[in-house]
Amino acid sequence: MQYNKVEICGVNTSKIKVLKESEKRELLKIMKTGTPSERAQAREDLINGNLRLVLSVIQKFTNRGENPDDLFQVGCIGLIKAIDNFDDTMDVRFSTYGVPMIIGEVRRYLRDSNYIRVSRSIRDTAYKAMQVKEELQNKLNREPTIDEIAKTLDIPRENVVLALEAIVEPVSLYEPVFSDGSDTVYVMDQISDKNNDTNWLEELSIKEAINNLSEREKKILSLRFYIGKTQMEVAKEIGISQAQVSRIEKGALEQIKKSCR
């Protein structure tokens, strides 16, 4: 799957505009206070200005074998939901709110479009096991064990376990398991996740902050921390003094820190 291709869903990714946080806030404000036409235009500008955020999110799902165009479209739905539901009075960056919304939409799509396929032989074994189970239950007046079912079928008990588990209806992570009328607990809330999404969100925030830097700031940081050149070498390549390189570098790093707080 290639996410670095120039065009995805008819969108030229090399020309995607990236909005600054202040620009997002202003557009969100217009969506609330502007005229109908102004609100519609602000909404469209917010969508177009956050498409790179969608691209960043769907890269997390590169190993699923899904069509990138499909994932991009689904991610855009999550983005639109985030824009329509974001509360601009909250002291939180839009990306911090939008990323989980986009992830949730993509995960729902993957959940609904991917079904577990069970082979014919395993299904046949499962149905025979269920039939024997019912016969033994009527005969013994109790729940038969797996060993008893396997012995009757004359197959290994492991095959019986595998077959019966294979036909169990998958439970959605969004299946509610408890609700007191206000707060609902879902299956996913009771499952631990070893993946640190916080670090991933921080990485996205850093990438977004870097995108908001000037071209000169980006080049200096790239030469200094990616290529590994000294400030003197950078100054010579760009054609400015070392003091200027030091000042620009310090300012750019400070800007990134502020954006990620």
C-alpha cells in the first residue's frame, strides 16, 4: 500500500494546505457565528486544511491490506464528524480531538468490512459436535465435556475446541456490556492495549508543528538534526551567519514545544 503517492481519491497530496491552529480556531468560530454561506465555506476550508491529518492517521493501518483510497474516504468522514462536533471553547488542539475521531471511524470500517471466514471442514465438524453435544446432554442429563464429545466423534479434542470456537459470533469492541443510564461501558473498555497511542498522538502533534514552520526553519532543522551538520556547516550552506542559524534554530524548537503543549 502506498500512501506517498501524489494523488489519493483525486486529491493531490503534494498540494494539500495545512492550517495553523489559529486559522483553525478562526474558521471554527465562523462556523458558529457567520452567515450560512460563510459557515459552509469555513467548514469546507477546515476539511481541506486537515486532509494531511487524515493521511497521517491512515498510515497506522498500512498493514491491513485495505485500499488507501477507501481508508482515506472513511478517514475524511471521521474528520467531518470531528469538525461538526468540536467545541472550540475547550482548551485543546483540534488535532488532539480529531485524531481519535478519525481512528474510530477507520476502525469501525475495518470491523464492519472484514469478516472471519471459516473453512467448510471446520464448520462441518462444529455442527457435528453441536449435534453430539445435544444427544449426550439428553442422555446424561448434564452438560457433556469436550473429551466426551471428541470421543463420540472419534477426533482429537483440540479439533472439537477449534471448531466450536470458530463458529462463535464475533463480539464487537463497541458492544455495550453495562450502562447506568448515563455512562456506558463497552467491551473495548475492558481490554488492555499495549500500544501507546499517547506517544503516537504526540508524534502527530510534532509533525503538525513542523509543518507550520517556514521553509528556512524546516531546512535548518533538517540539516542540523537529520543530516547531522554543525551550525557552522549549516551557515555556510545557507549563506547566513552562525549566529543567525543559532537564533533561527532556537526559535523553531521553541515554537514546536509551544505547539505540542
